[in-house]
Amino acid sequence: MAKVKGAIIIDIEKCKGCEVCIEACPTSVISMAEEVNSKGYNYAYPENHDACTGCTNCAIVCPDGVITVYRIKI
């Protein structure tokens, strides 16, 4: 069976920093930035890229739909 590697892209300008995605991530890929976006919100970003499995939990729970998940079979 092929392994799956994941990658996420977060639209930091649309992220409101609710942190729901951080709690939903089973592999602790996502963290909050100390910087703020143009709207003044701290935003989520993928800190630990290599741990992403592409489970899509973060994208499913994001209330603003700012997370895109990619999955690659390796």
C-alpha cells in the first residue's frame, strides 16, 4: 500500500486566527504566527511541513475555508 504525504497552503490574508485548525491537526503541523496579516490578525501557518499526512481535518473545520490540502502518494 502506498504512503500518502500531505501539504497544506493557508491563505494568510483571509485567516482570522481562530486556531480551530491547530486543535484539529493530529500531527501538530499548524502553528500561529507572531506576525499579523493586513487585517491585524495573527494567522495560522504550516510550521512542521514534513509531519503532514494530508488528512484534511484542518480544511474541514476551518470556518473561513482558507486552507487547501494536497495529497501525494509516495
